[in-house]
Amino acid sequence: MARSLTILSLLALLALVSDSATAQYGKRPNTDPIPKPADVCESPLTVSHPGSKVKDAWPTYKGRKQTIPKGCRPKKNMIFMVSDGFGTASETIAREFHQYRTTGKIEEALSDSSDAWVTDSASAATAFSCGLKTFNAGIGVDPKKVPCATVLEAAKHKGFTTGLVATSRITHATPAGWSAHIVERDWENEIAAQQIGENVLGRSVDLMLGGGLRHFVPKSVKGSKRDDERDLLKEAVEKFGWKTVVKTIPELSTVSGKSLPLIGLFANSHMDYEIDRNKTAQPSLADMTQAALSALAEATSSCDSPGFFIMIEGSRIDHAGHANDVAAHSFVEQHPNTGALSVSDHETGGVTKAAQIDKTKDSGLFYNWHPERLAGVKASVEAFGGIIKSAPDAGIEDLIRKTVATIVSARKNKKQYPDVDAALNQLISNRAWVGWTTHGHTGMDVNLYAINAPRLRGNMDNTFLAKYSAEFLGVADVMPKLTARLATQKVDIDPKLKLRRRQLADKDSVHGSHLVFEISCEYSGLPDNYLPTPTLVRDLPATTKIVAPAYTVHIILATDTATPVTFSGNYVDSCPTNHVMLVSTPTDARNAIFGGLLATRAKHLGASGIVTNGRVRDVDEIVAAGLPAFAKGTSVQSANGRTRVAAVNVPVTLDGVSVRPGDFVVADANGVVVVPQDQVLRVANMCKSLVEVDDKVKKDIEAGSSLQEAFKRWR
């Protein structure tokens, strides 16, 4: 009875919380009117973080000053900063590490998307820019794929000068979310075209600084990722009125307000982590922020300019993750007509300020942490992992063997190169006693910081920040009108182009058997990507197919105390929509790791299926659920007390094949193969050729030709 009452109480509490959350969705936490900039009277610039052991001072903004000619109306500026993947625990560790090296939080924002508990950067950017929830991967569109006007576009329409700064590709999810409208964040070639002005609203951006040159240059240029010979930088100048294109630090140093509209692209893809950055080849985020604010300040000093709006993203959170905040804080101090918000789109990694490295020892032994271990890091794992992969045997093996055996194993197995990165990350984290729960995003609330943004208090939905920004600048009234104009904006791509890019996702034209043949027999560089163990679960139709990116799951024996366990809960609950659960299981496990209830939940979540080298049970329920399943076999034993999940979304190995999260899995009655993300287009094109050849052979045979003749003619 007591247990029943407890459950009823919890349900009542849940209902109360749900009602409260619904009432506050996308709204301010109170009903007070949003103050105008003239009401601003508070600033945290003069105080340090409460409880800080080391008081700090903001470096000075040294760029051009924005002036207001006598008799002209006051100006309003908004600086919107996004620290990609930076959560509460990250802030705590970064702050204390800064204090160790050198002897502002307002509230929080909810960060889910319309179709998932955990957001990606695309849907988060749309929430910040349009003020509405959308599906993961959606850029500037609502859940029904209808374009929505952004605060940046509204500001431009009202005469404001606008800018985007990022250390990622400028076509990447966050900057794209303010400047483009498309249903798939990966279609960066189309995003680039929209950004330069190929848009129903015309050109809405006056300044863009970041990486991503590869999406603006013709296909024939080395390193280009375009499908065509369009030169978007040339088009930007000749067709859409862009005045200046810069690619180097010296060129950036010469820009001014007279240089706008300005495009600055300093890397072919993402810009380097600050710790790896060649300081003569790429500007830092701080450099770009200073240059951008200086140019915008000068450009908006004329009497008829209402001000500027800029979005600055610290896309690659690292040792200099707050560099953008630094210049912005100082700028706001010198220009009190400016509001500044700083928020993360989502938390990444599930970092914790604790890690029980040895589960056999008392957890209290691990309550300390070791920042000195972080201080010795001189390169990112991204950079050092490549060095380890290609290093000669002499010396490096001895060094690694003394440090951690898993890196030795990872280095020797070239197919498991991603494991080098994972091993290095784990090594550094373990030595500092910092814990991680995932290699992807989490759904944790994120901190919100602000200056000159009075009454922005409480726990709120991320969509409210768009409304607040628009009200601050006085552009909220034009957003619905611009959204109506965007109704004719093309948000999809040509079907033939889509087919060419995403051939593996078209289940009607690409067959697993062709992939098995091509990869196993002829595909140079991927000789062993066929998984022989998983086969189609009995009673499922022979036409059952899976073509989907992998959501990886690493399962270990319950008796395994050596492997770190970084995941708790049921792995099915975390499976993203349209992903296949690829589950690595110990070869000596005899129990089932998947069954009827899990199949029902997976189907509800929109999972594409499950592929495992382990066993399943409740075959009739799996079949009834209609979930594609490929497994080693069946078992009547449950997983309880026999196996457990160690981690999800980490590199795993099945049948000797290394699989990374996001690699494509292709499975049908003929077998299962894995295609690395960076090889999808290449393999898809080869598969298309194989299908076409086989179709020609079949037609000849049906017309009476012998097999030998048909093969000789077409193969």
C-alpha cells in the first residue's frame, strides 16, 4: 500500500511538473514586460564569479568605437554568443583549471528539440534564431519543414548590419541556423549559396568569418566538397554585392567598416583547435571577434544606422573557449547601448567533476582532481591521434607501453584508428580524474550569461532567447512578415542530387548483396567490412533491409571489472530516430541482449533496427513489432547478471571490423556490411554502377544470351 501511495504521489508530482513546463514553454519565467535598453542599469562587469578564488579582469576591446552623430537616434546592438557543447560541468572544470593556472552565470536554458530529448546544433540554432522548436538536423525550418524568419534576417530587414563568426565551417549547423533554411544540416553546399544571397530574402549577412572554404569553391579545386563548378566567392561579389573576400591573417588585419559586406574563410573545413592552431596561418576566435566588432562598430556609426546584430560561436570549445566572451564583455562596457547573451546550444560529453577510476576501491579516494595533468597537454587528441597512427615503431611503442596498453592496441590495429582518440581521451581524463558519460550530446540544461539584459532570469526554454533578442532590437514585428515571404524558399534539394549524395539511404536502389560483393571482393581499402556473424532473425521477411547510420553500443560481461562503465540506463532509450542499434557483445556471452519489450520501445522511437554479434530472444514479439533485426542467434537467457552496457556512441568492434558512431550499416538477407562515413558517397557510386551493370546482364540473359557472353560484354 505504501508503495502504491508513493507511486501515486510521484505521478501527481510529475503531472504538476509537466503542467508547469507546458505553461512556461517558450515563455519568460514571469509576466513583467521586457525592458527597453534605456532601462538597463545592471552590469556584472565589475565583479568576479561568486566564490571565485582568483579575481579576474576583462581584457580591453581595442577596436574602432561606434559613434552616434549629434542629433541622431540612439543605436542598439546585440551580441549573441554560442559556446558549442559547453555545459555546467564544463564551466566548473574550466573555471577551476583557470584558477589553477593563474595563482558572471545568470540562469539556465532548456535545450531539447521537437523530436528528441537531446538536441543537435541545428535544432538548437533554429530555437535561438527563429524562436521555435524543430527536428534535429533542421536549419531555419519548423517541424513541418516550413521556413521561419530569424532574428538576424529581421534585423537586416530593419536596417541593422549583421554578422556571423565561428571557428567551425561557416556553413555548419549553428551559423547556418541564423542565415539559411534547409531540412538537412549536412547540405552545406546549398547553405553556402543561401548565405551569400541566393535566398528569397536576398543577402541577409554583411560579415562572415570562419572556416568552410571547401563549400564555396568549384569542384575542380583541390579540397572542394561541391558537386558542381560554381564559384560562390565569385558569385558573391558579382551577383550579390559582397565587397571583400579575405583568407589570411594579414588580410583580416586590414578590414574595416568600409570592407563590408565581407567574407573571411581561413580553413578548408573547421578551423583548428586553439591548442593546435598555427598562429601565422589561422586567426583565433578572439582575433576574428575583435575584427568583426571593430568593422561593425565603424560601419554602423552613420546617422541612419540603427546598430548591429552579430552571432559569435565558439564552435570548438577548448583552452580558449571564452575568447569570444572576452572581447564582447569589454565592447559592451564601452558601448552600454549593446546587449550581450552567451549560451550553449547543448552540453557535450556528459563531463563530470569526478571519476571513480578503479571501481574496486572506495569512491572517496577519487574526490580530488589533478589540474596539473591537464596543464601538460600540448596538443589536441585530434592532432596527436594522427601522429600516433603514423609514427614509426622506434621509441613511440615504448613510450605508449609505459603509459597505457590500450593505446598500443589501438595503434597496432589500423582499422581501429578512432580507438586511438578514445584511448588518449580516456588517458588524460583518468589522470585528471575527470569523468565522461558519452561521446555525443546530452540533454542537460545549459547556463545562460548576459550583460545589459535586465530581468532575464529563471529557467527558460531556449526558444525564448530569440523572442528576447528580437524585442531588444525592436524587430519582432517583422519576423511573421518575413516568415510569410519565406514560404516560397526552397528547403530541399533536387531529387537526383539527393540520390547521388545519399545513395545508401535509398533502400530501393542499393542492395546489401551488391555492397557485400563490392566491399569484400574488390573495394580497395575496405577488405573486411563484411560482418559474417549477424544474420537475419528467423521469421522476419526476406525483404527486410536496413540502411542507416549506426548508434553504437558496447556490451561487456557482468564479471568484467576492468572496462570503464560510462553509461547507465537502457541503451534503447537513447537510440536516435532513423539510426540502427549496432551492438557489440562479448563472443562468449550466451544470453540475449535484446528482446520483445526493447523491440517495442525501439520501434516507437523510430529506430531503423538492430544489428548485433550477440543473441536475441522473444522472436515472435520482434517480428510483431516489425523491427528489422540481425543477430548471432537466439537465447532463452536474459541479460540480468550476465552482461551489461559499458558505453554508447563509442567506437566498437564486431567480427574484427571497427565501427564508429554514424558509420552506415547496410543489411539484408544476404548479409551485413559497414561503410565508414567518409566513404559513403564513394561506395554508393560504385554500388550504383554495379546495379546498372547487373541490370544489363540480366536483360541480355532474359533475351537468350549465355551467362558467359553477358558477363564478357558488361563485366
